[in-house]
Amino acid sequence: MPKNKALLLLVAAWVVGFIGALLGLLIEPTWFSRFGSLVVLLAVMSEYTLLHGELGRLYAKLDQISADDDIPDLSPSKWHRKKFQMTHVTVILGTFIWGFGDLVIPF
């Protein structure tokens, strides 16, 4: 699994949302709403990848600890927490687009 897979999925979610907004403005507002489902799908995939990668890192560090060692710092990095926050925001925004996207763009 590539290290930046979650970030690529998150960027893809935003690009899909932008494409949906353009199609909603140019063709019909329901396209914006339909692309909201893809935004949610990509954001949830990104969130799963972030969680799965973090748990794998945590288990790998725990396997290296012997009974006599001190427990190392296992907290996620600041960058990892920011990616999680952006993923959560993207899921919420994509859900609103999915549900109410056709009402946002006037026609």
C-alpha cells in the first residue's frame, strides 16, 4: 500500500466534487448531487486507509517492545491528525452535497 494513498484519495474526492460542481452548473443541478456520493465514497476510503495504516504502525511498534523497555510515544503525528480532520470534513461536506446539492445550485 503506498504511503500517500489516503492523501491521494482525499485529493481525488475534492477533484470529483469540483467536477460535480462544474457539471451541476453547466448541465443540470442533479449532477452535483450525484457526484456528492462519489465524494463520500472516496473520503470514507481515505479514512479507512488512514485508520488501517495507523493501526499497522501501532502494532508494529508494540511488537518491538520487550517487557523491560519503556513504552515509546505511540501518538499519531500532527500531519496524520490533520489528514484525519480533513477526511472528516470531506465526509460531512460530501454528505451535504449528496443530499442537498441539487438545491444549492439554482437553475
